[in-house]
Amino acid sequence: MSKIKVLIADDHVLVREGIAAFLKTCDDIEVVAEASDGIEAIEKTGRLHPDVVVMDINMPRLGGYEATIEMKKINPDTGKRPHCSFKGH
């Protein structure tokens, strides 16, 4: 069975590393990339096609909400993938 591919987007490196460390303890999850802002998350999502994007709402350059909207414009299938956004860490 293939692993669930996850992209983590957050402007705080410690938050990204903490989430990645936790997810790496799960045998059926693979963290395929990390992004420090919404623009980077859009680029990596388009290239890597993760199954799940864990994304902070408030990030520099482009926030998580806006990045999700852009992801759907570029790749309509993005809406078929689950996204988890969070705020306040």
C-alpha cells in the first residue's frame, strides 16, 4: 500500500520540524516537502501532488487561505485532496 504524501507549510521552521517529526513516526505517512510560505506551497504542491497539505493560515508573502484558492485555480483536483489549515501556534 502506498504512503500518504504530506506537504507541511508554515513560516516557523520549528513548527514545520515538529509536525514533520511527529508524522514521520507514522508508517503510512511520508512528508514529501516543507514550505515556508504560500507561494512555495503552491509551487511544491503543483510539482509533488501531495495527498494532504498541512498549512498555516498566517504566513508572509501569501497566507494559507489564499494559497489554497490559488492551488484550486491551477489544479482543480486540489479540491479533491484534503487540506488541513491551522492558526495560532
